[in-house]
Amino acid sequence: MRKSGLIGVVFAVTYTVGLFLDNGPAQKLTDAQTDAWYGSHSLGLWLVSSAIIAVAGLCALGFSLVLSRRVAGPDAGATGSLLSGAGAVAAALVMVGAGLFGAIPAQHAFNHAPLPTAATSRVMLGAAYAMIVLVAPLAFGVMMFCVSLLALRNRTLPRWLAVAGFPLAVLQLANAVAPMVTLVLWSILTGVTLAVRRPAPALAAHVETRAERVSA
């Protein structure tokens, strides 16, 4: 159970690597430059990066479930529901964005579809980027804020990490810095902490009681 926190680290790594490998045509290119880009570049790495981002979305969903169990606890109330909902929304946005992002190279590689026009390319990539790096980080910011609130209440994370989560969540919501920086940092810190830290006594007692009831 403790090692389940490492899924947060896997999410941070796949999210970062997937975006780093993005080699699609830049949005600022003119129509002629975009057409020239498609004529001179392979779409293989683009397809790989979209698949990695999709994996990151699945990991984000798993991480939100781990946070709900390990940090929120059984009596989290509305804050716990908001944590779960925000995590699910963020993960869904990343996965849908990955689908849009990889649609062009996937269609070309597997269905031999013709290369898109510059306008179609710009719209598809713009929608994908908006979901992955603009809208999803807002939902992640809500999740981060809820985790800090619940961690302080239940003492399920070290106090320093719970307190640090508030300004990181605000930066995430405001997009004051690159949207992935605070999210990646927070996910790694939280995931590693959950992996090495024993569950809070109250939550551990609840799990044991629930197991006893099931076995009875």
C-alpha cells in the first residue's frame, strides 16, 4: 500500500517526458511553413509522445485515487469529494488532450490518411495543448489545494509538505509559472513521501476495522 504513492512519481515523469518529446509543428508557423514542416518531418516521435501523455493521464487518475485513500481518509466530506472530482477531471482532460494530440500522426501512420491542412493542424494542436497544459493544470491545482487541507486535518502528510502545497496550488491555479513545473514538483514530493511514510494511525485503524468487518 505504501508503494502506491510512487504512481505520483510515474505520473510526473511521463507527463514531463511526453511534453518534452513533442515535436509537432509550432503554432506560430505560417501556413506555408506548416506545410513544409509536414513535408520534411517524420511523425513517429510525435505519435510516441502522445502515447506517453495518455499514460500520464492514466497515472494521474491512479494518483488521485491513491490520494483519496491515503490522504483524504473515510470522513473527508465535501473536500474529499472535490479532491476526487478534480483529479478525475484533470486525468480525463489529459487523456482526451492526448487523443487529440495524437490523432494526426495516428491517422497518418495506421490509416494512411493524407496530411492535414495548416488550418486543421493548428486547430487540432491548439485544442490538445489547451486541454493538456492550460485547463487540466487548473483541475490539478484544485486537487493539490484539497490534498493540503486534508493532510493538515488528518496529519497524513508531513506538515511542511501540507503547508507548501498551498502556495504551489495557488501558482498552479494562476499559471504564474510554467504550468507543469509546480505540478511535477508537487507530484514527486507527495508520491515519494507517501511511498516511504507509514499511513496515519487513524486511517490505518479504519482500514483494519473495515477488513475485520469484511472477514466477519
